[in-house]
Amino acid sequence: MLMRPNTTALFSVYRGLLLTGALTSSLVMASANALASEDGLQPSDEAAAETQSAAVLKEAIPLAPNVDLAAPQPEGIETPLAETTSDPKPAPTGASFVMFGTEVAPATSTRLAWSPEQSLDGLAASVPVLVVNGAQQGPVLCVTAAVHGDELNGIEMVRRLLYNIDPAKLNGTVVGVPIVNLDGFRRNSRYLTDRRDLNRFFPGNPRGSSASRIAYEFFNKVILNCEVLVDLHTGSFHRTNLPQLRANLKNDDVRELAEAFGDMVILHSTGSKGTLRRAATEYGIPSVTLEAGEPLRLQKKAVDRGVKGLRHLLSHMKMYGKRNSRVVREPHYYKSTWIRADQGGILFSEVKLGERVKPGELLGTITDPITNVRSEITSPYTGRVLGMALDQVLMPGFAAFRIGIQTSEEEVMKGTIPDPKLAARVSISRPKLNAAERAPAVEAVPNTAPSLDDPVAEE
Ligand SMILES: [Zn+2]
């Protein structure tokens, strides 16, 4: 399906497809059926159900309390919906949004909860889901964070985005899940309790491993409600990422989604198998991953950058805010590679995140704290530092610098991108103790040729 300039219209098509169950995927159908039966309806009754009066539907589906996310208030103090109707603003023309069997009326916002059924009943912790349902019709945008429990920047991005949307001025629906992996978050861990990476199990399997079951439930109960998905992440394991989008640029819908963030770097990748982004895209929900900063920290600059991009997306999709006509577009990076350390030791970087580098340029030094042998890591490419290890003690083989190689799609198609086997070199030198002891630098040792799109645990 090609994306046309009128994205709103297109996203409405997606929504229509999902709602009518026209997608032939069995999972989607299963989900639609589950939803229908929860509402006490048989799938075949769907058409008939549409003709039922709103009053009957209102009885069947509980109405979510209107929690004004723009002005937080303690739980229990709920604004009755009747008050909103007396508002002088024009009457909402949008539709109700139904999630977890609860109806969210147009022009209201609320907090819902998703409970994975894979826990001990008495210990089950529900994952908060924030919903802002606009007064007017529009697409359903979902923003998920902390699928890796130690990635905190996205949690704050969701908070800032969702709590600053006035539902009366919103077209469509924004769903925010601040902490998908609540279990990992509580332990400062990337992983689930069973030490599995949740972001390798989507769309999941109801009879699979614990991780696979959680993924299945989340995908069916939350993600299949979305028409567009942004999954928020950070670098992994003492690495940091320049705020950037990961997107399958060969999918036109995904490309348009990524470009709607404005001036943000885009790195092409299909995504590892089992990532939420890849699974959702394969189900016809255009998805990107937004990477920003490092794990286990809250970084204001990275958060600011992410929120700016998300707001740009909302305005581009004609959902919220003024549309910014003048957009400076960042180049797209179709290829990237991790430069690994061939020697263990103390890493000190000589470049900053986002810096442009040339072949042979020094990226960092690694010094063995015991033998004082020092090696240098240089860039094999002309490109930009999109990710890097923080200064630390590292072991040989650790992915230290991710270089994005600026390329056009034509270059990728023609195969004229730089050869990764060229000159990825690490030179090892002896410590310069004094003139007598000074040994000539050991001849440059060819680094193991880095492979493009080298999968390092991330996303
Ligand atoms: Zn992540």
C-alpha cells in the first residue's frame, strides 16, 4: 500500500481495515473476534451491531472516567462527562475509542490498564496505558516506551507528549504506554524476569515461552488498536545513541512516517526479527523506533529532542498543533557499521556523538591498564557517529562506535556504497615511557572487517 500525501486519509483506511477485520491475517481476525466476543457479540453480528443504538452500546461497554491528563489530579477525583458537554466548545464529531473493553468518549482522556495474564493472579501488576481521544476524527497513534525496562528517556517522552495534549483540539487518538516492561523497569533491567528480551518475541505466541505470551497479549490487546506506532528506545549496555529513527526505508509508509519527524537522523534497517517495530510493520501498522541517549538515565537533551520530533509527527499527521511548513531534512543513512575494539582496556573517546568523521580519523583510544599497551580505533568511513560506547573498561570485541554511512537509495541499489572491508584498522602502539624504551608503533593490524547492519543488542 503506497502512502499518498494525504496521510490522514490513508491512516483512516488502515483504521477501517482493522475495524472491519478486512486484513486476512489470522491474528488480526482472532483479535477482532476476541474483541467482539468480549462485547457479547458474535463476529457475524458485527454488521448488525453497528446499527444498534448508541444507548445499547453504552450499556454493554463501560465508559472510562475522564481524567484530565493536561491538568493531573489525584485518582478518584473524576470530572463527570456531563460537565464537558456544557462546555461552549463545538460538540465533538469524533468517535469513541474502545480499548480493553472500555469506551473512551471523544474529547476525553483517561488512564487504562493492561494486565498480562502470564503472572500469578494475586501478583499481577497492570501496565498503565494513557489514552487521549480527540474531539475530531483522525488516526490512532501509539507511542510505547521501556519495552526494555532500563531505558528511561522514552518514559519521560510519553509523559510530556500525552500530558500536554488537549483532547478538545486533537484529531484522532493518541495512546501512550510509558512502561511496557514494568517487570524489568522495577529491577533496572533490560530483560523480563526470565532473562529474555521482550523485543525479540513480537508478535508473540499464546502457547510459547513466557516472553512470547506476554508479547502476544500486548501485541493483540494494545498494538492492533494502532494505525501508526513509534517505539521509544535508547542505546544498550553503556552505549549511547544520537537521537535517531530506525526505519525500514524500503517500505513507503514507514519512510513517510520517519520523514514526518522533521529534521531527525534516519537510519535504515528492517529491524531484528521479533522487534515490536518489525512485527507491527509486517501487520500493516507503519512503525519506527526512536532511539535517544543511553539506558538507566534520564537525559533532558535527548528527551527534548524526542518530544520535538513526536510533536512534529502529530502536526504532520494533522492530528495536533500547527503544521511546520519549513522542514530541514536530515540525510538518510542506509548503511551503518559498528567498529569493535580489538583490544581490551580503558576506552577514551576522541569524538562526540553526531560528529562527522573521515576515513582514518581517530575515534578513540584503548589502553590496557596493566601493560599500558595502547591501541587506537579509527574510522574506516566517511560518515557520522550515530552511536558510541561510553568511556569505560571494555573487552575485545565490544562494539564501540557506530558509524552511519551517508548513502542514497540509488547508491544502495547500484551497490556503489563503500566497501566495508576497506581499511577498518586498529593500530597498536607501545607506551611512550622514555626515548630509550620507545618502541616503534606496531604495524597497523587490519581490523576484522565490520559487517554492515551488525546486530548489536539494541532496539
Ligand atoms: Zn531498547
